[in-house]
Amino acid sequence: MAQLHVEAEGVAQAAPEAVWELVANANRYQQWGPWNASGYQDPAGQAADAAGVIRWMRYGRTTTVEKVLEAEPARRLVYTVVKGIPVRNYRAEVTLPPEGEGTRIRWSASWDRTLPGRIVHRKLRTMYPDIVGRLIAAAEHGVQPVQT
């Protein structure tokens, strides 16, 4: 089946380790990204960024649950959507190669071309650049906790 794809990229003037701390820790997503809330489903005994960890993010009324498939600290995170947004065979990858004294951030995802997937594609085409822009700002300027 044909795939839909979204991708955004930019450069943060921050070390890959600093960017990784934001990308790999789902508890912090609500501090820097467009999500209302975020966290983990029972990560007991697992590192927060380990393969197999289940994490969640709430955007508006939709809670998306993701499973980390691969994690290379300060380099690469690969995950899939378990439930939430109506996509099939969703696979996303965040890569963090060093660039000069900073980090190139590339966040991309692909999933099956279904009718619900095409609707999601319209939204994610605008969300991914926003997410990467917010991640760059947070990595460069620090993150202030969201007041709840």
C-alpha cells in the first residue's frame, strides 16, 4: 500500500544530548510542545527512552499512545502509534546528528494511505514544523514547566 509522509527539520544551537533530553522524555513533551499533557503508561523497571516503552500525548481531545521501537541516546528515536490518531502502520523517526556546534533535528513519519490517514496527513503537515520549531526553541533557551 502507498504511504503518506511528513517531515520537518531544523538546526538547534544545542548539543545532541540537550535535544535528546527533550525528545526522549515524554513527561517533558507538554512543557515544550503543543500537547496538553504527556507521560508514560507504567514504565516501571524501564528507562524512559528504552525500546518497548509506551508513552502518551494529549492534543486537544485526542490522546495518542506510542511505543518506542528503537532508541540510540542522543542520536535516534523510532516509534509507532499504538492508538489515538486513526493511522495504520505509522512509523516515525527522530534523528539528531551533530551539525557544527549544534544539532540537526529531523522528525519524519510515514503511514498507510487510507482515508483517515489522509485526514491526519493534512494536520501533521502543519504540526511537524511547529513541533520541530518548538523543540529548537526549548533546546536553545531552556524549558519552563507548564503551570497546571
